[in-house]
Amino acid sequence: MCEWGDTVPLMVPIPASCSHTGEFRWALKPIDRCIAPLVSALNKAGLYTRGACCGHGKLPPSVILDDDTFVVLMDRKTALEFFDRYGIDIHGNKTNKVDPDTMPCIKGDAGDE
């Protein structure tokens, strides 16, 4: 995460509903440096973003997509605590405790399958 104000200029989509022209357009806007690569990748993939914040150490990083979906990013520890707190597993099934070995793509080292 970066400090508030540590931004980089990035071309981002401006939805028609947010644009002073009333039309979809692209504009250069300041984006938090540490989340800018993700915002850029999402926009290049056609998942247009409406807003983003790295959280600056106070909240988890998040990106708002054009369809108002909020994408909240969590490290492994925070994700496990979240699932445990709400008594669900990664698939949304009710459980009493999350088994870290059942979470896909994050168990062990990057080389684990």
C-alpha cells in the first residue's frame, strides 16, 4: 500500500453517467501507485473501473467496476479471518472453521498444485 497522495497518472474510463460530456470517454486521472497496475490490467481486459483505492493501511484495497461490483483485495490471513468470522468457506458453504488447505491457489508455496 502507498501513502495518500502517492499516485500515478493513468488513462481510465469515464462512464457516460459520470462524464461532463454525457458520453463515455477516457481521461488521465491520478490512481494510487500501488493499485494502478491492477486498475490498468482490468481496464485493458474490458472490466472497466469506476474507482479504486489502495486503502492506505486503514482498509483493504478495493476497485469499483463499472457495473458497481466492488472487488475487495485481501491477503491470505485477512481472507481466512473473514471466512472464519462469517462461518463460510471459499465456496460460500456454512462451516465452523476454514481449512487453509482447501482454499484453491493459495496453499503453500507458489509451486504447489
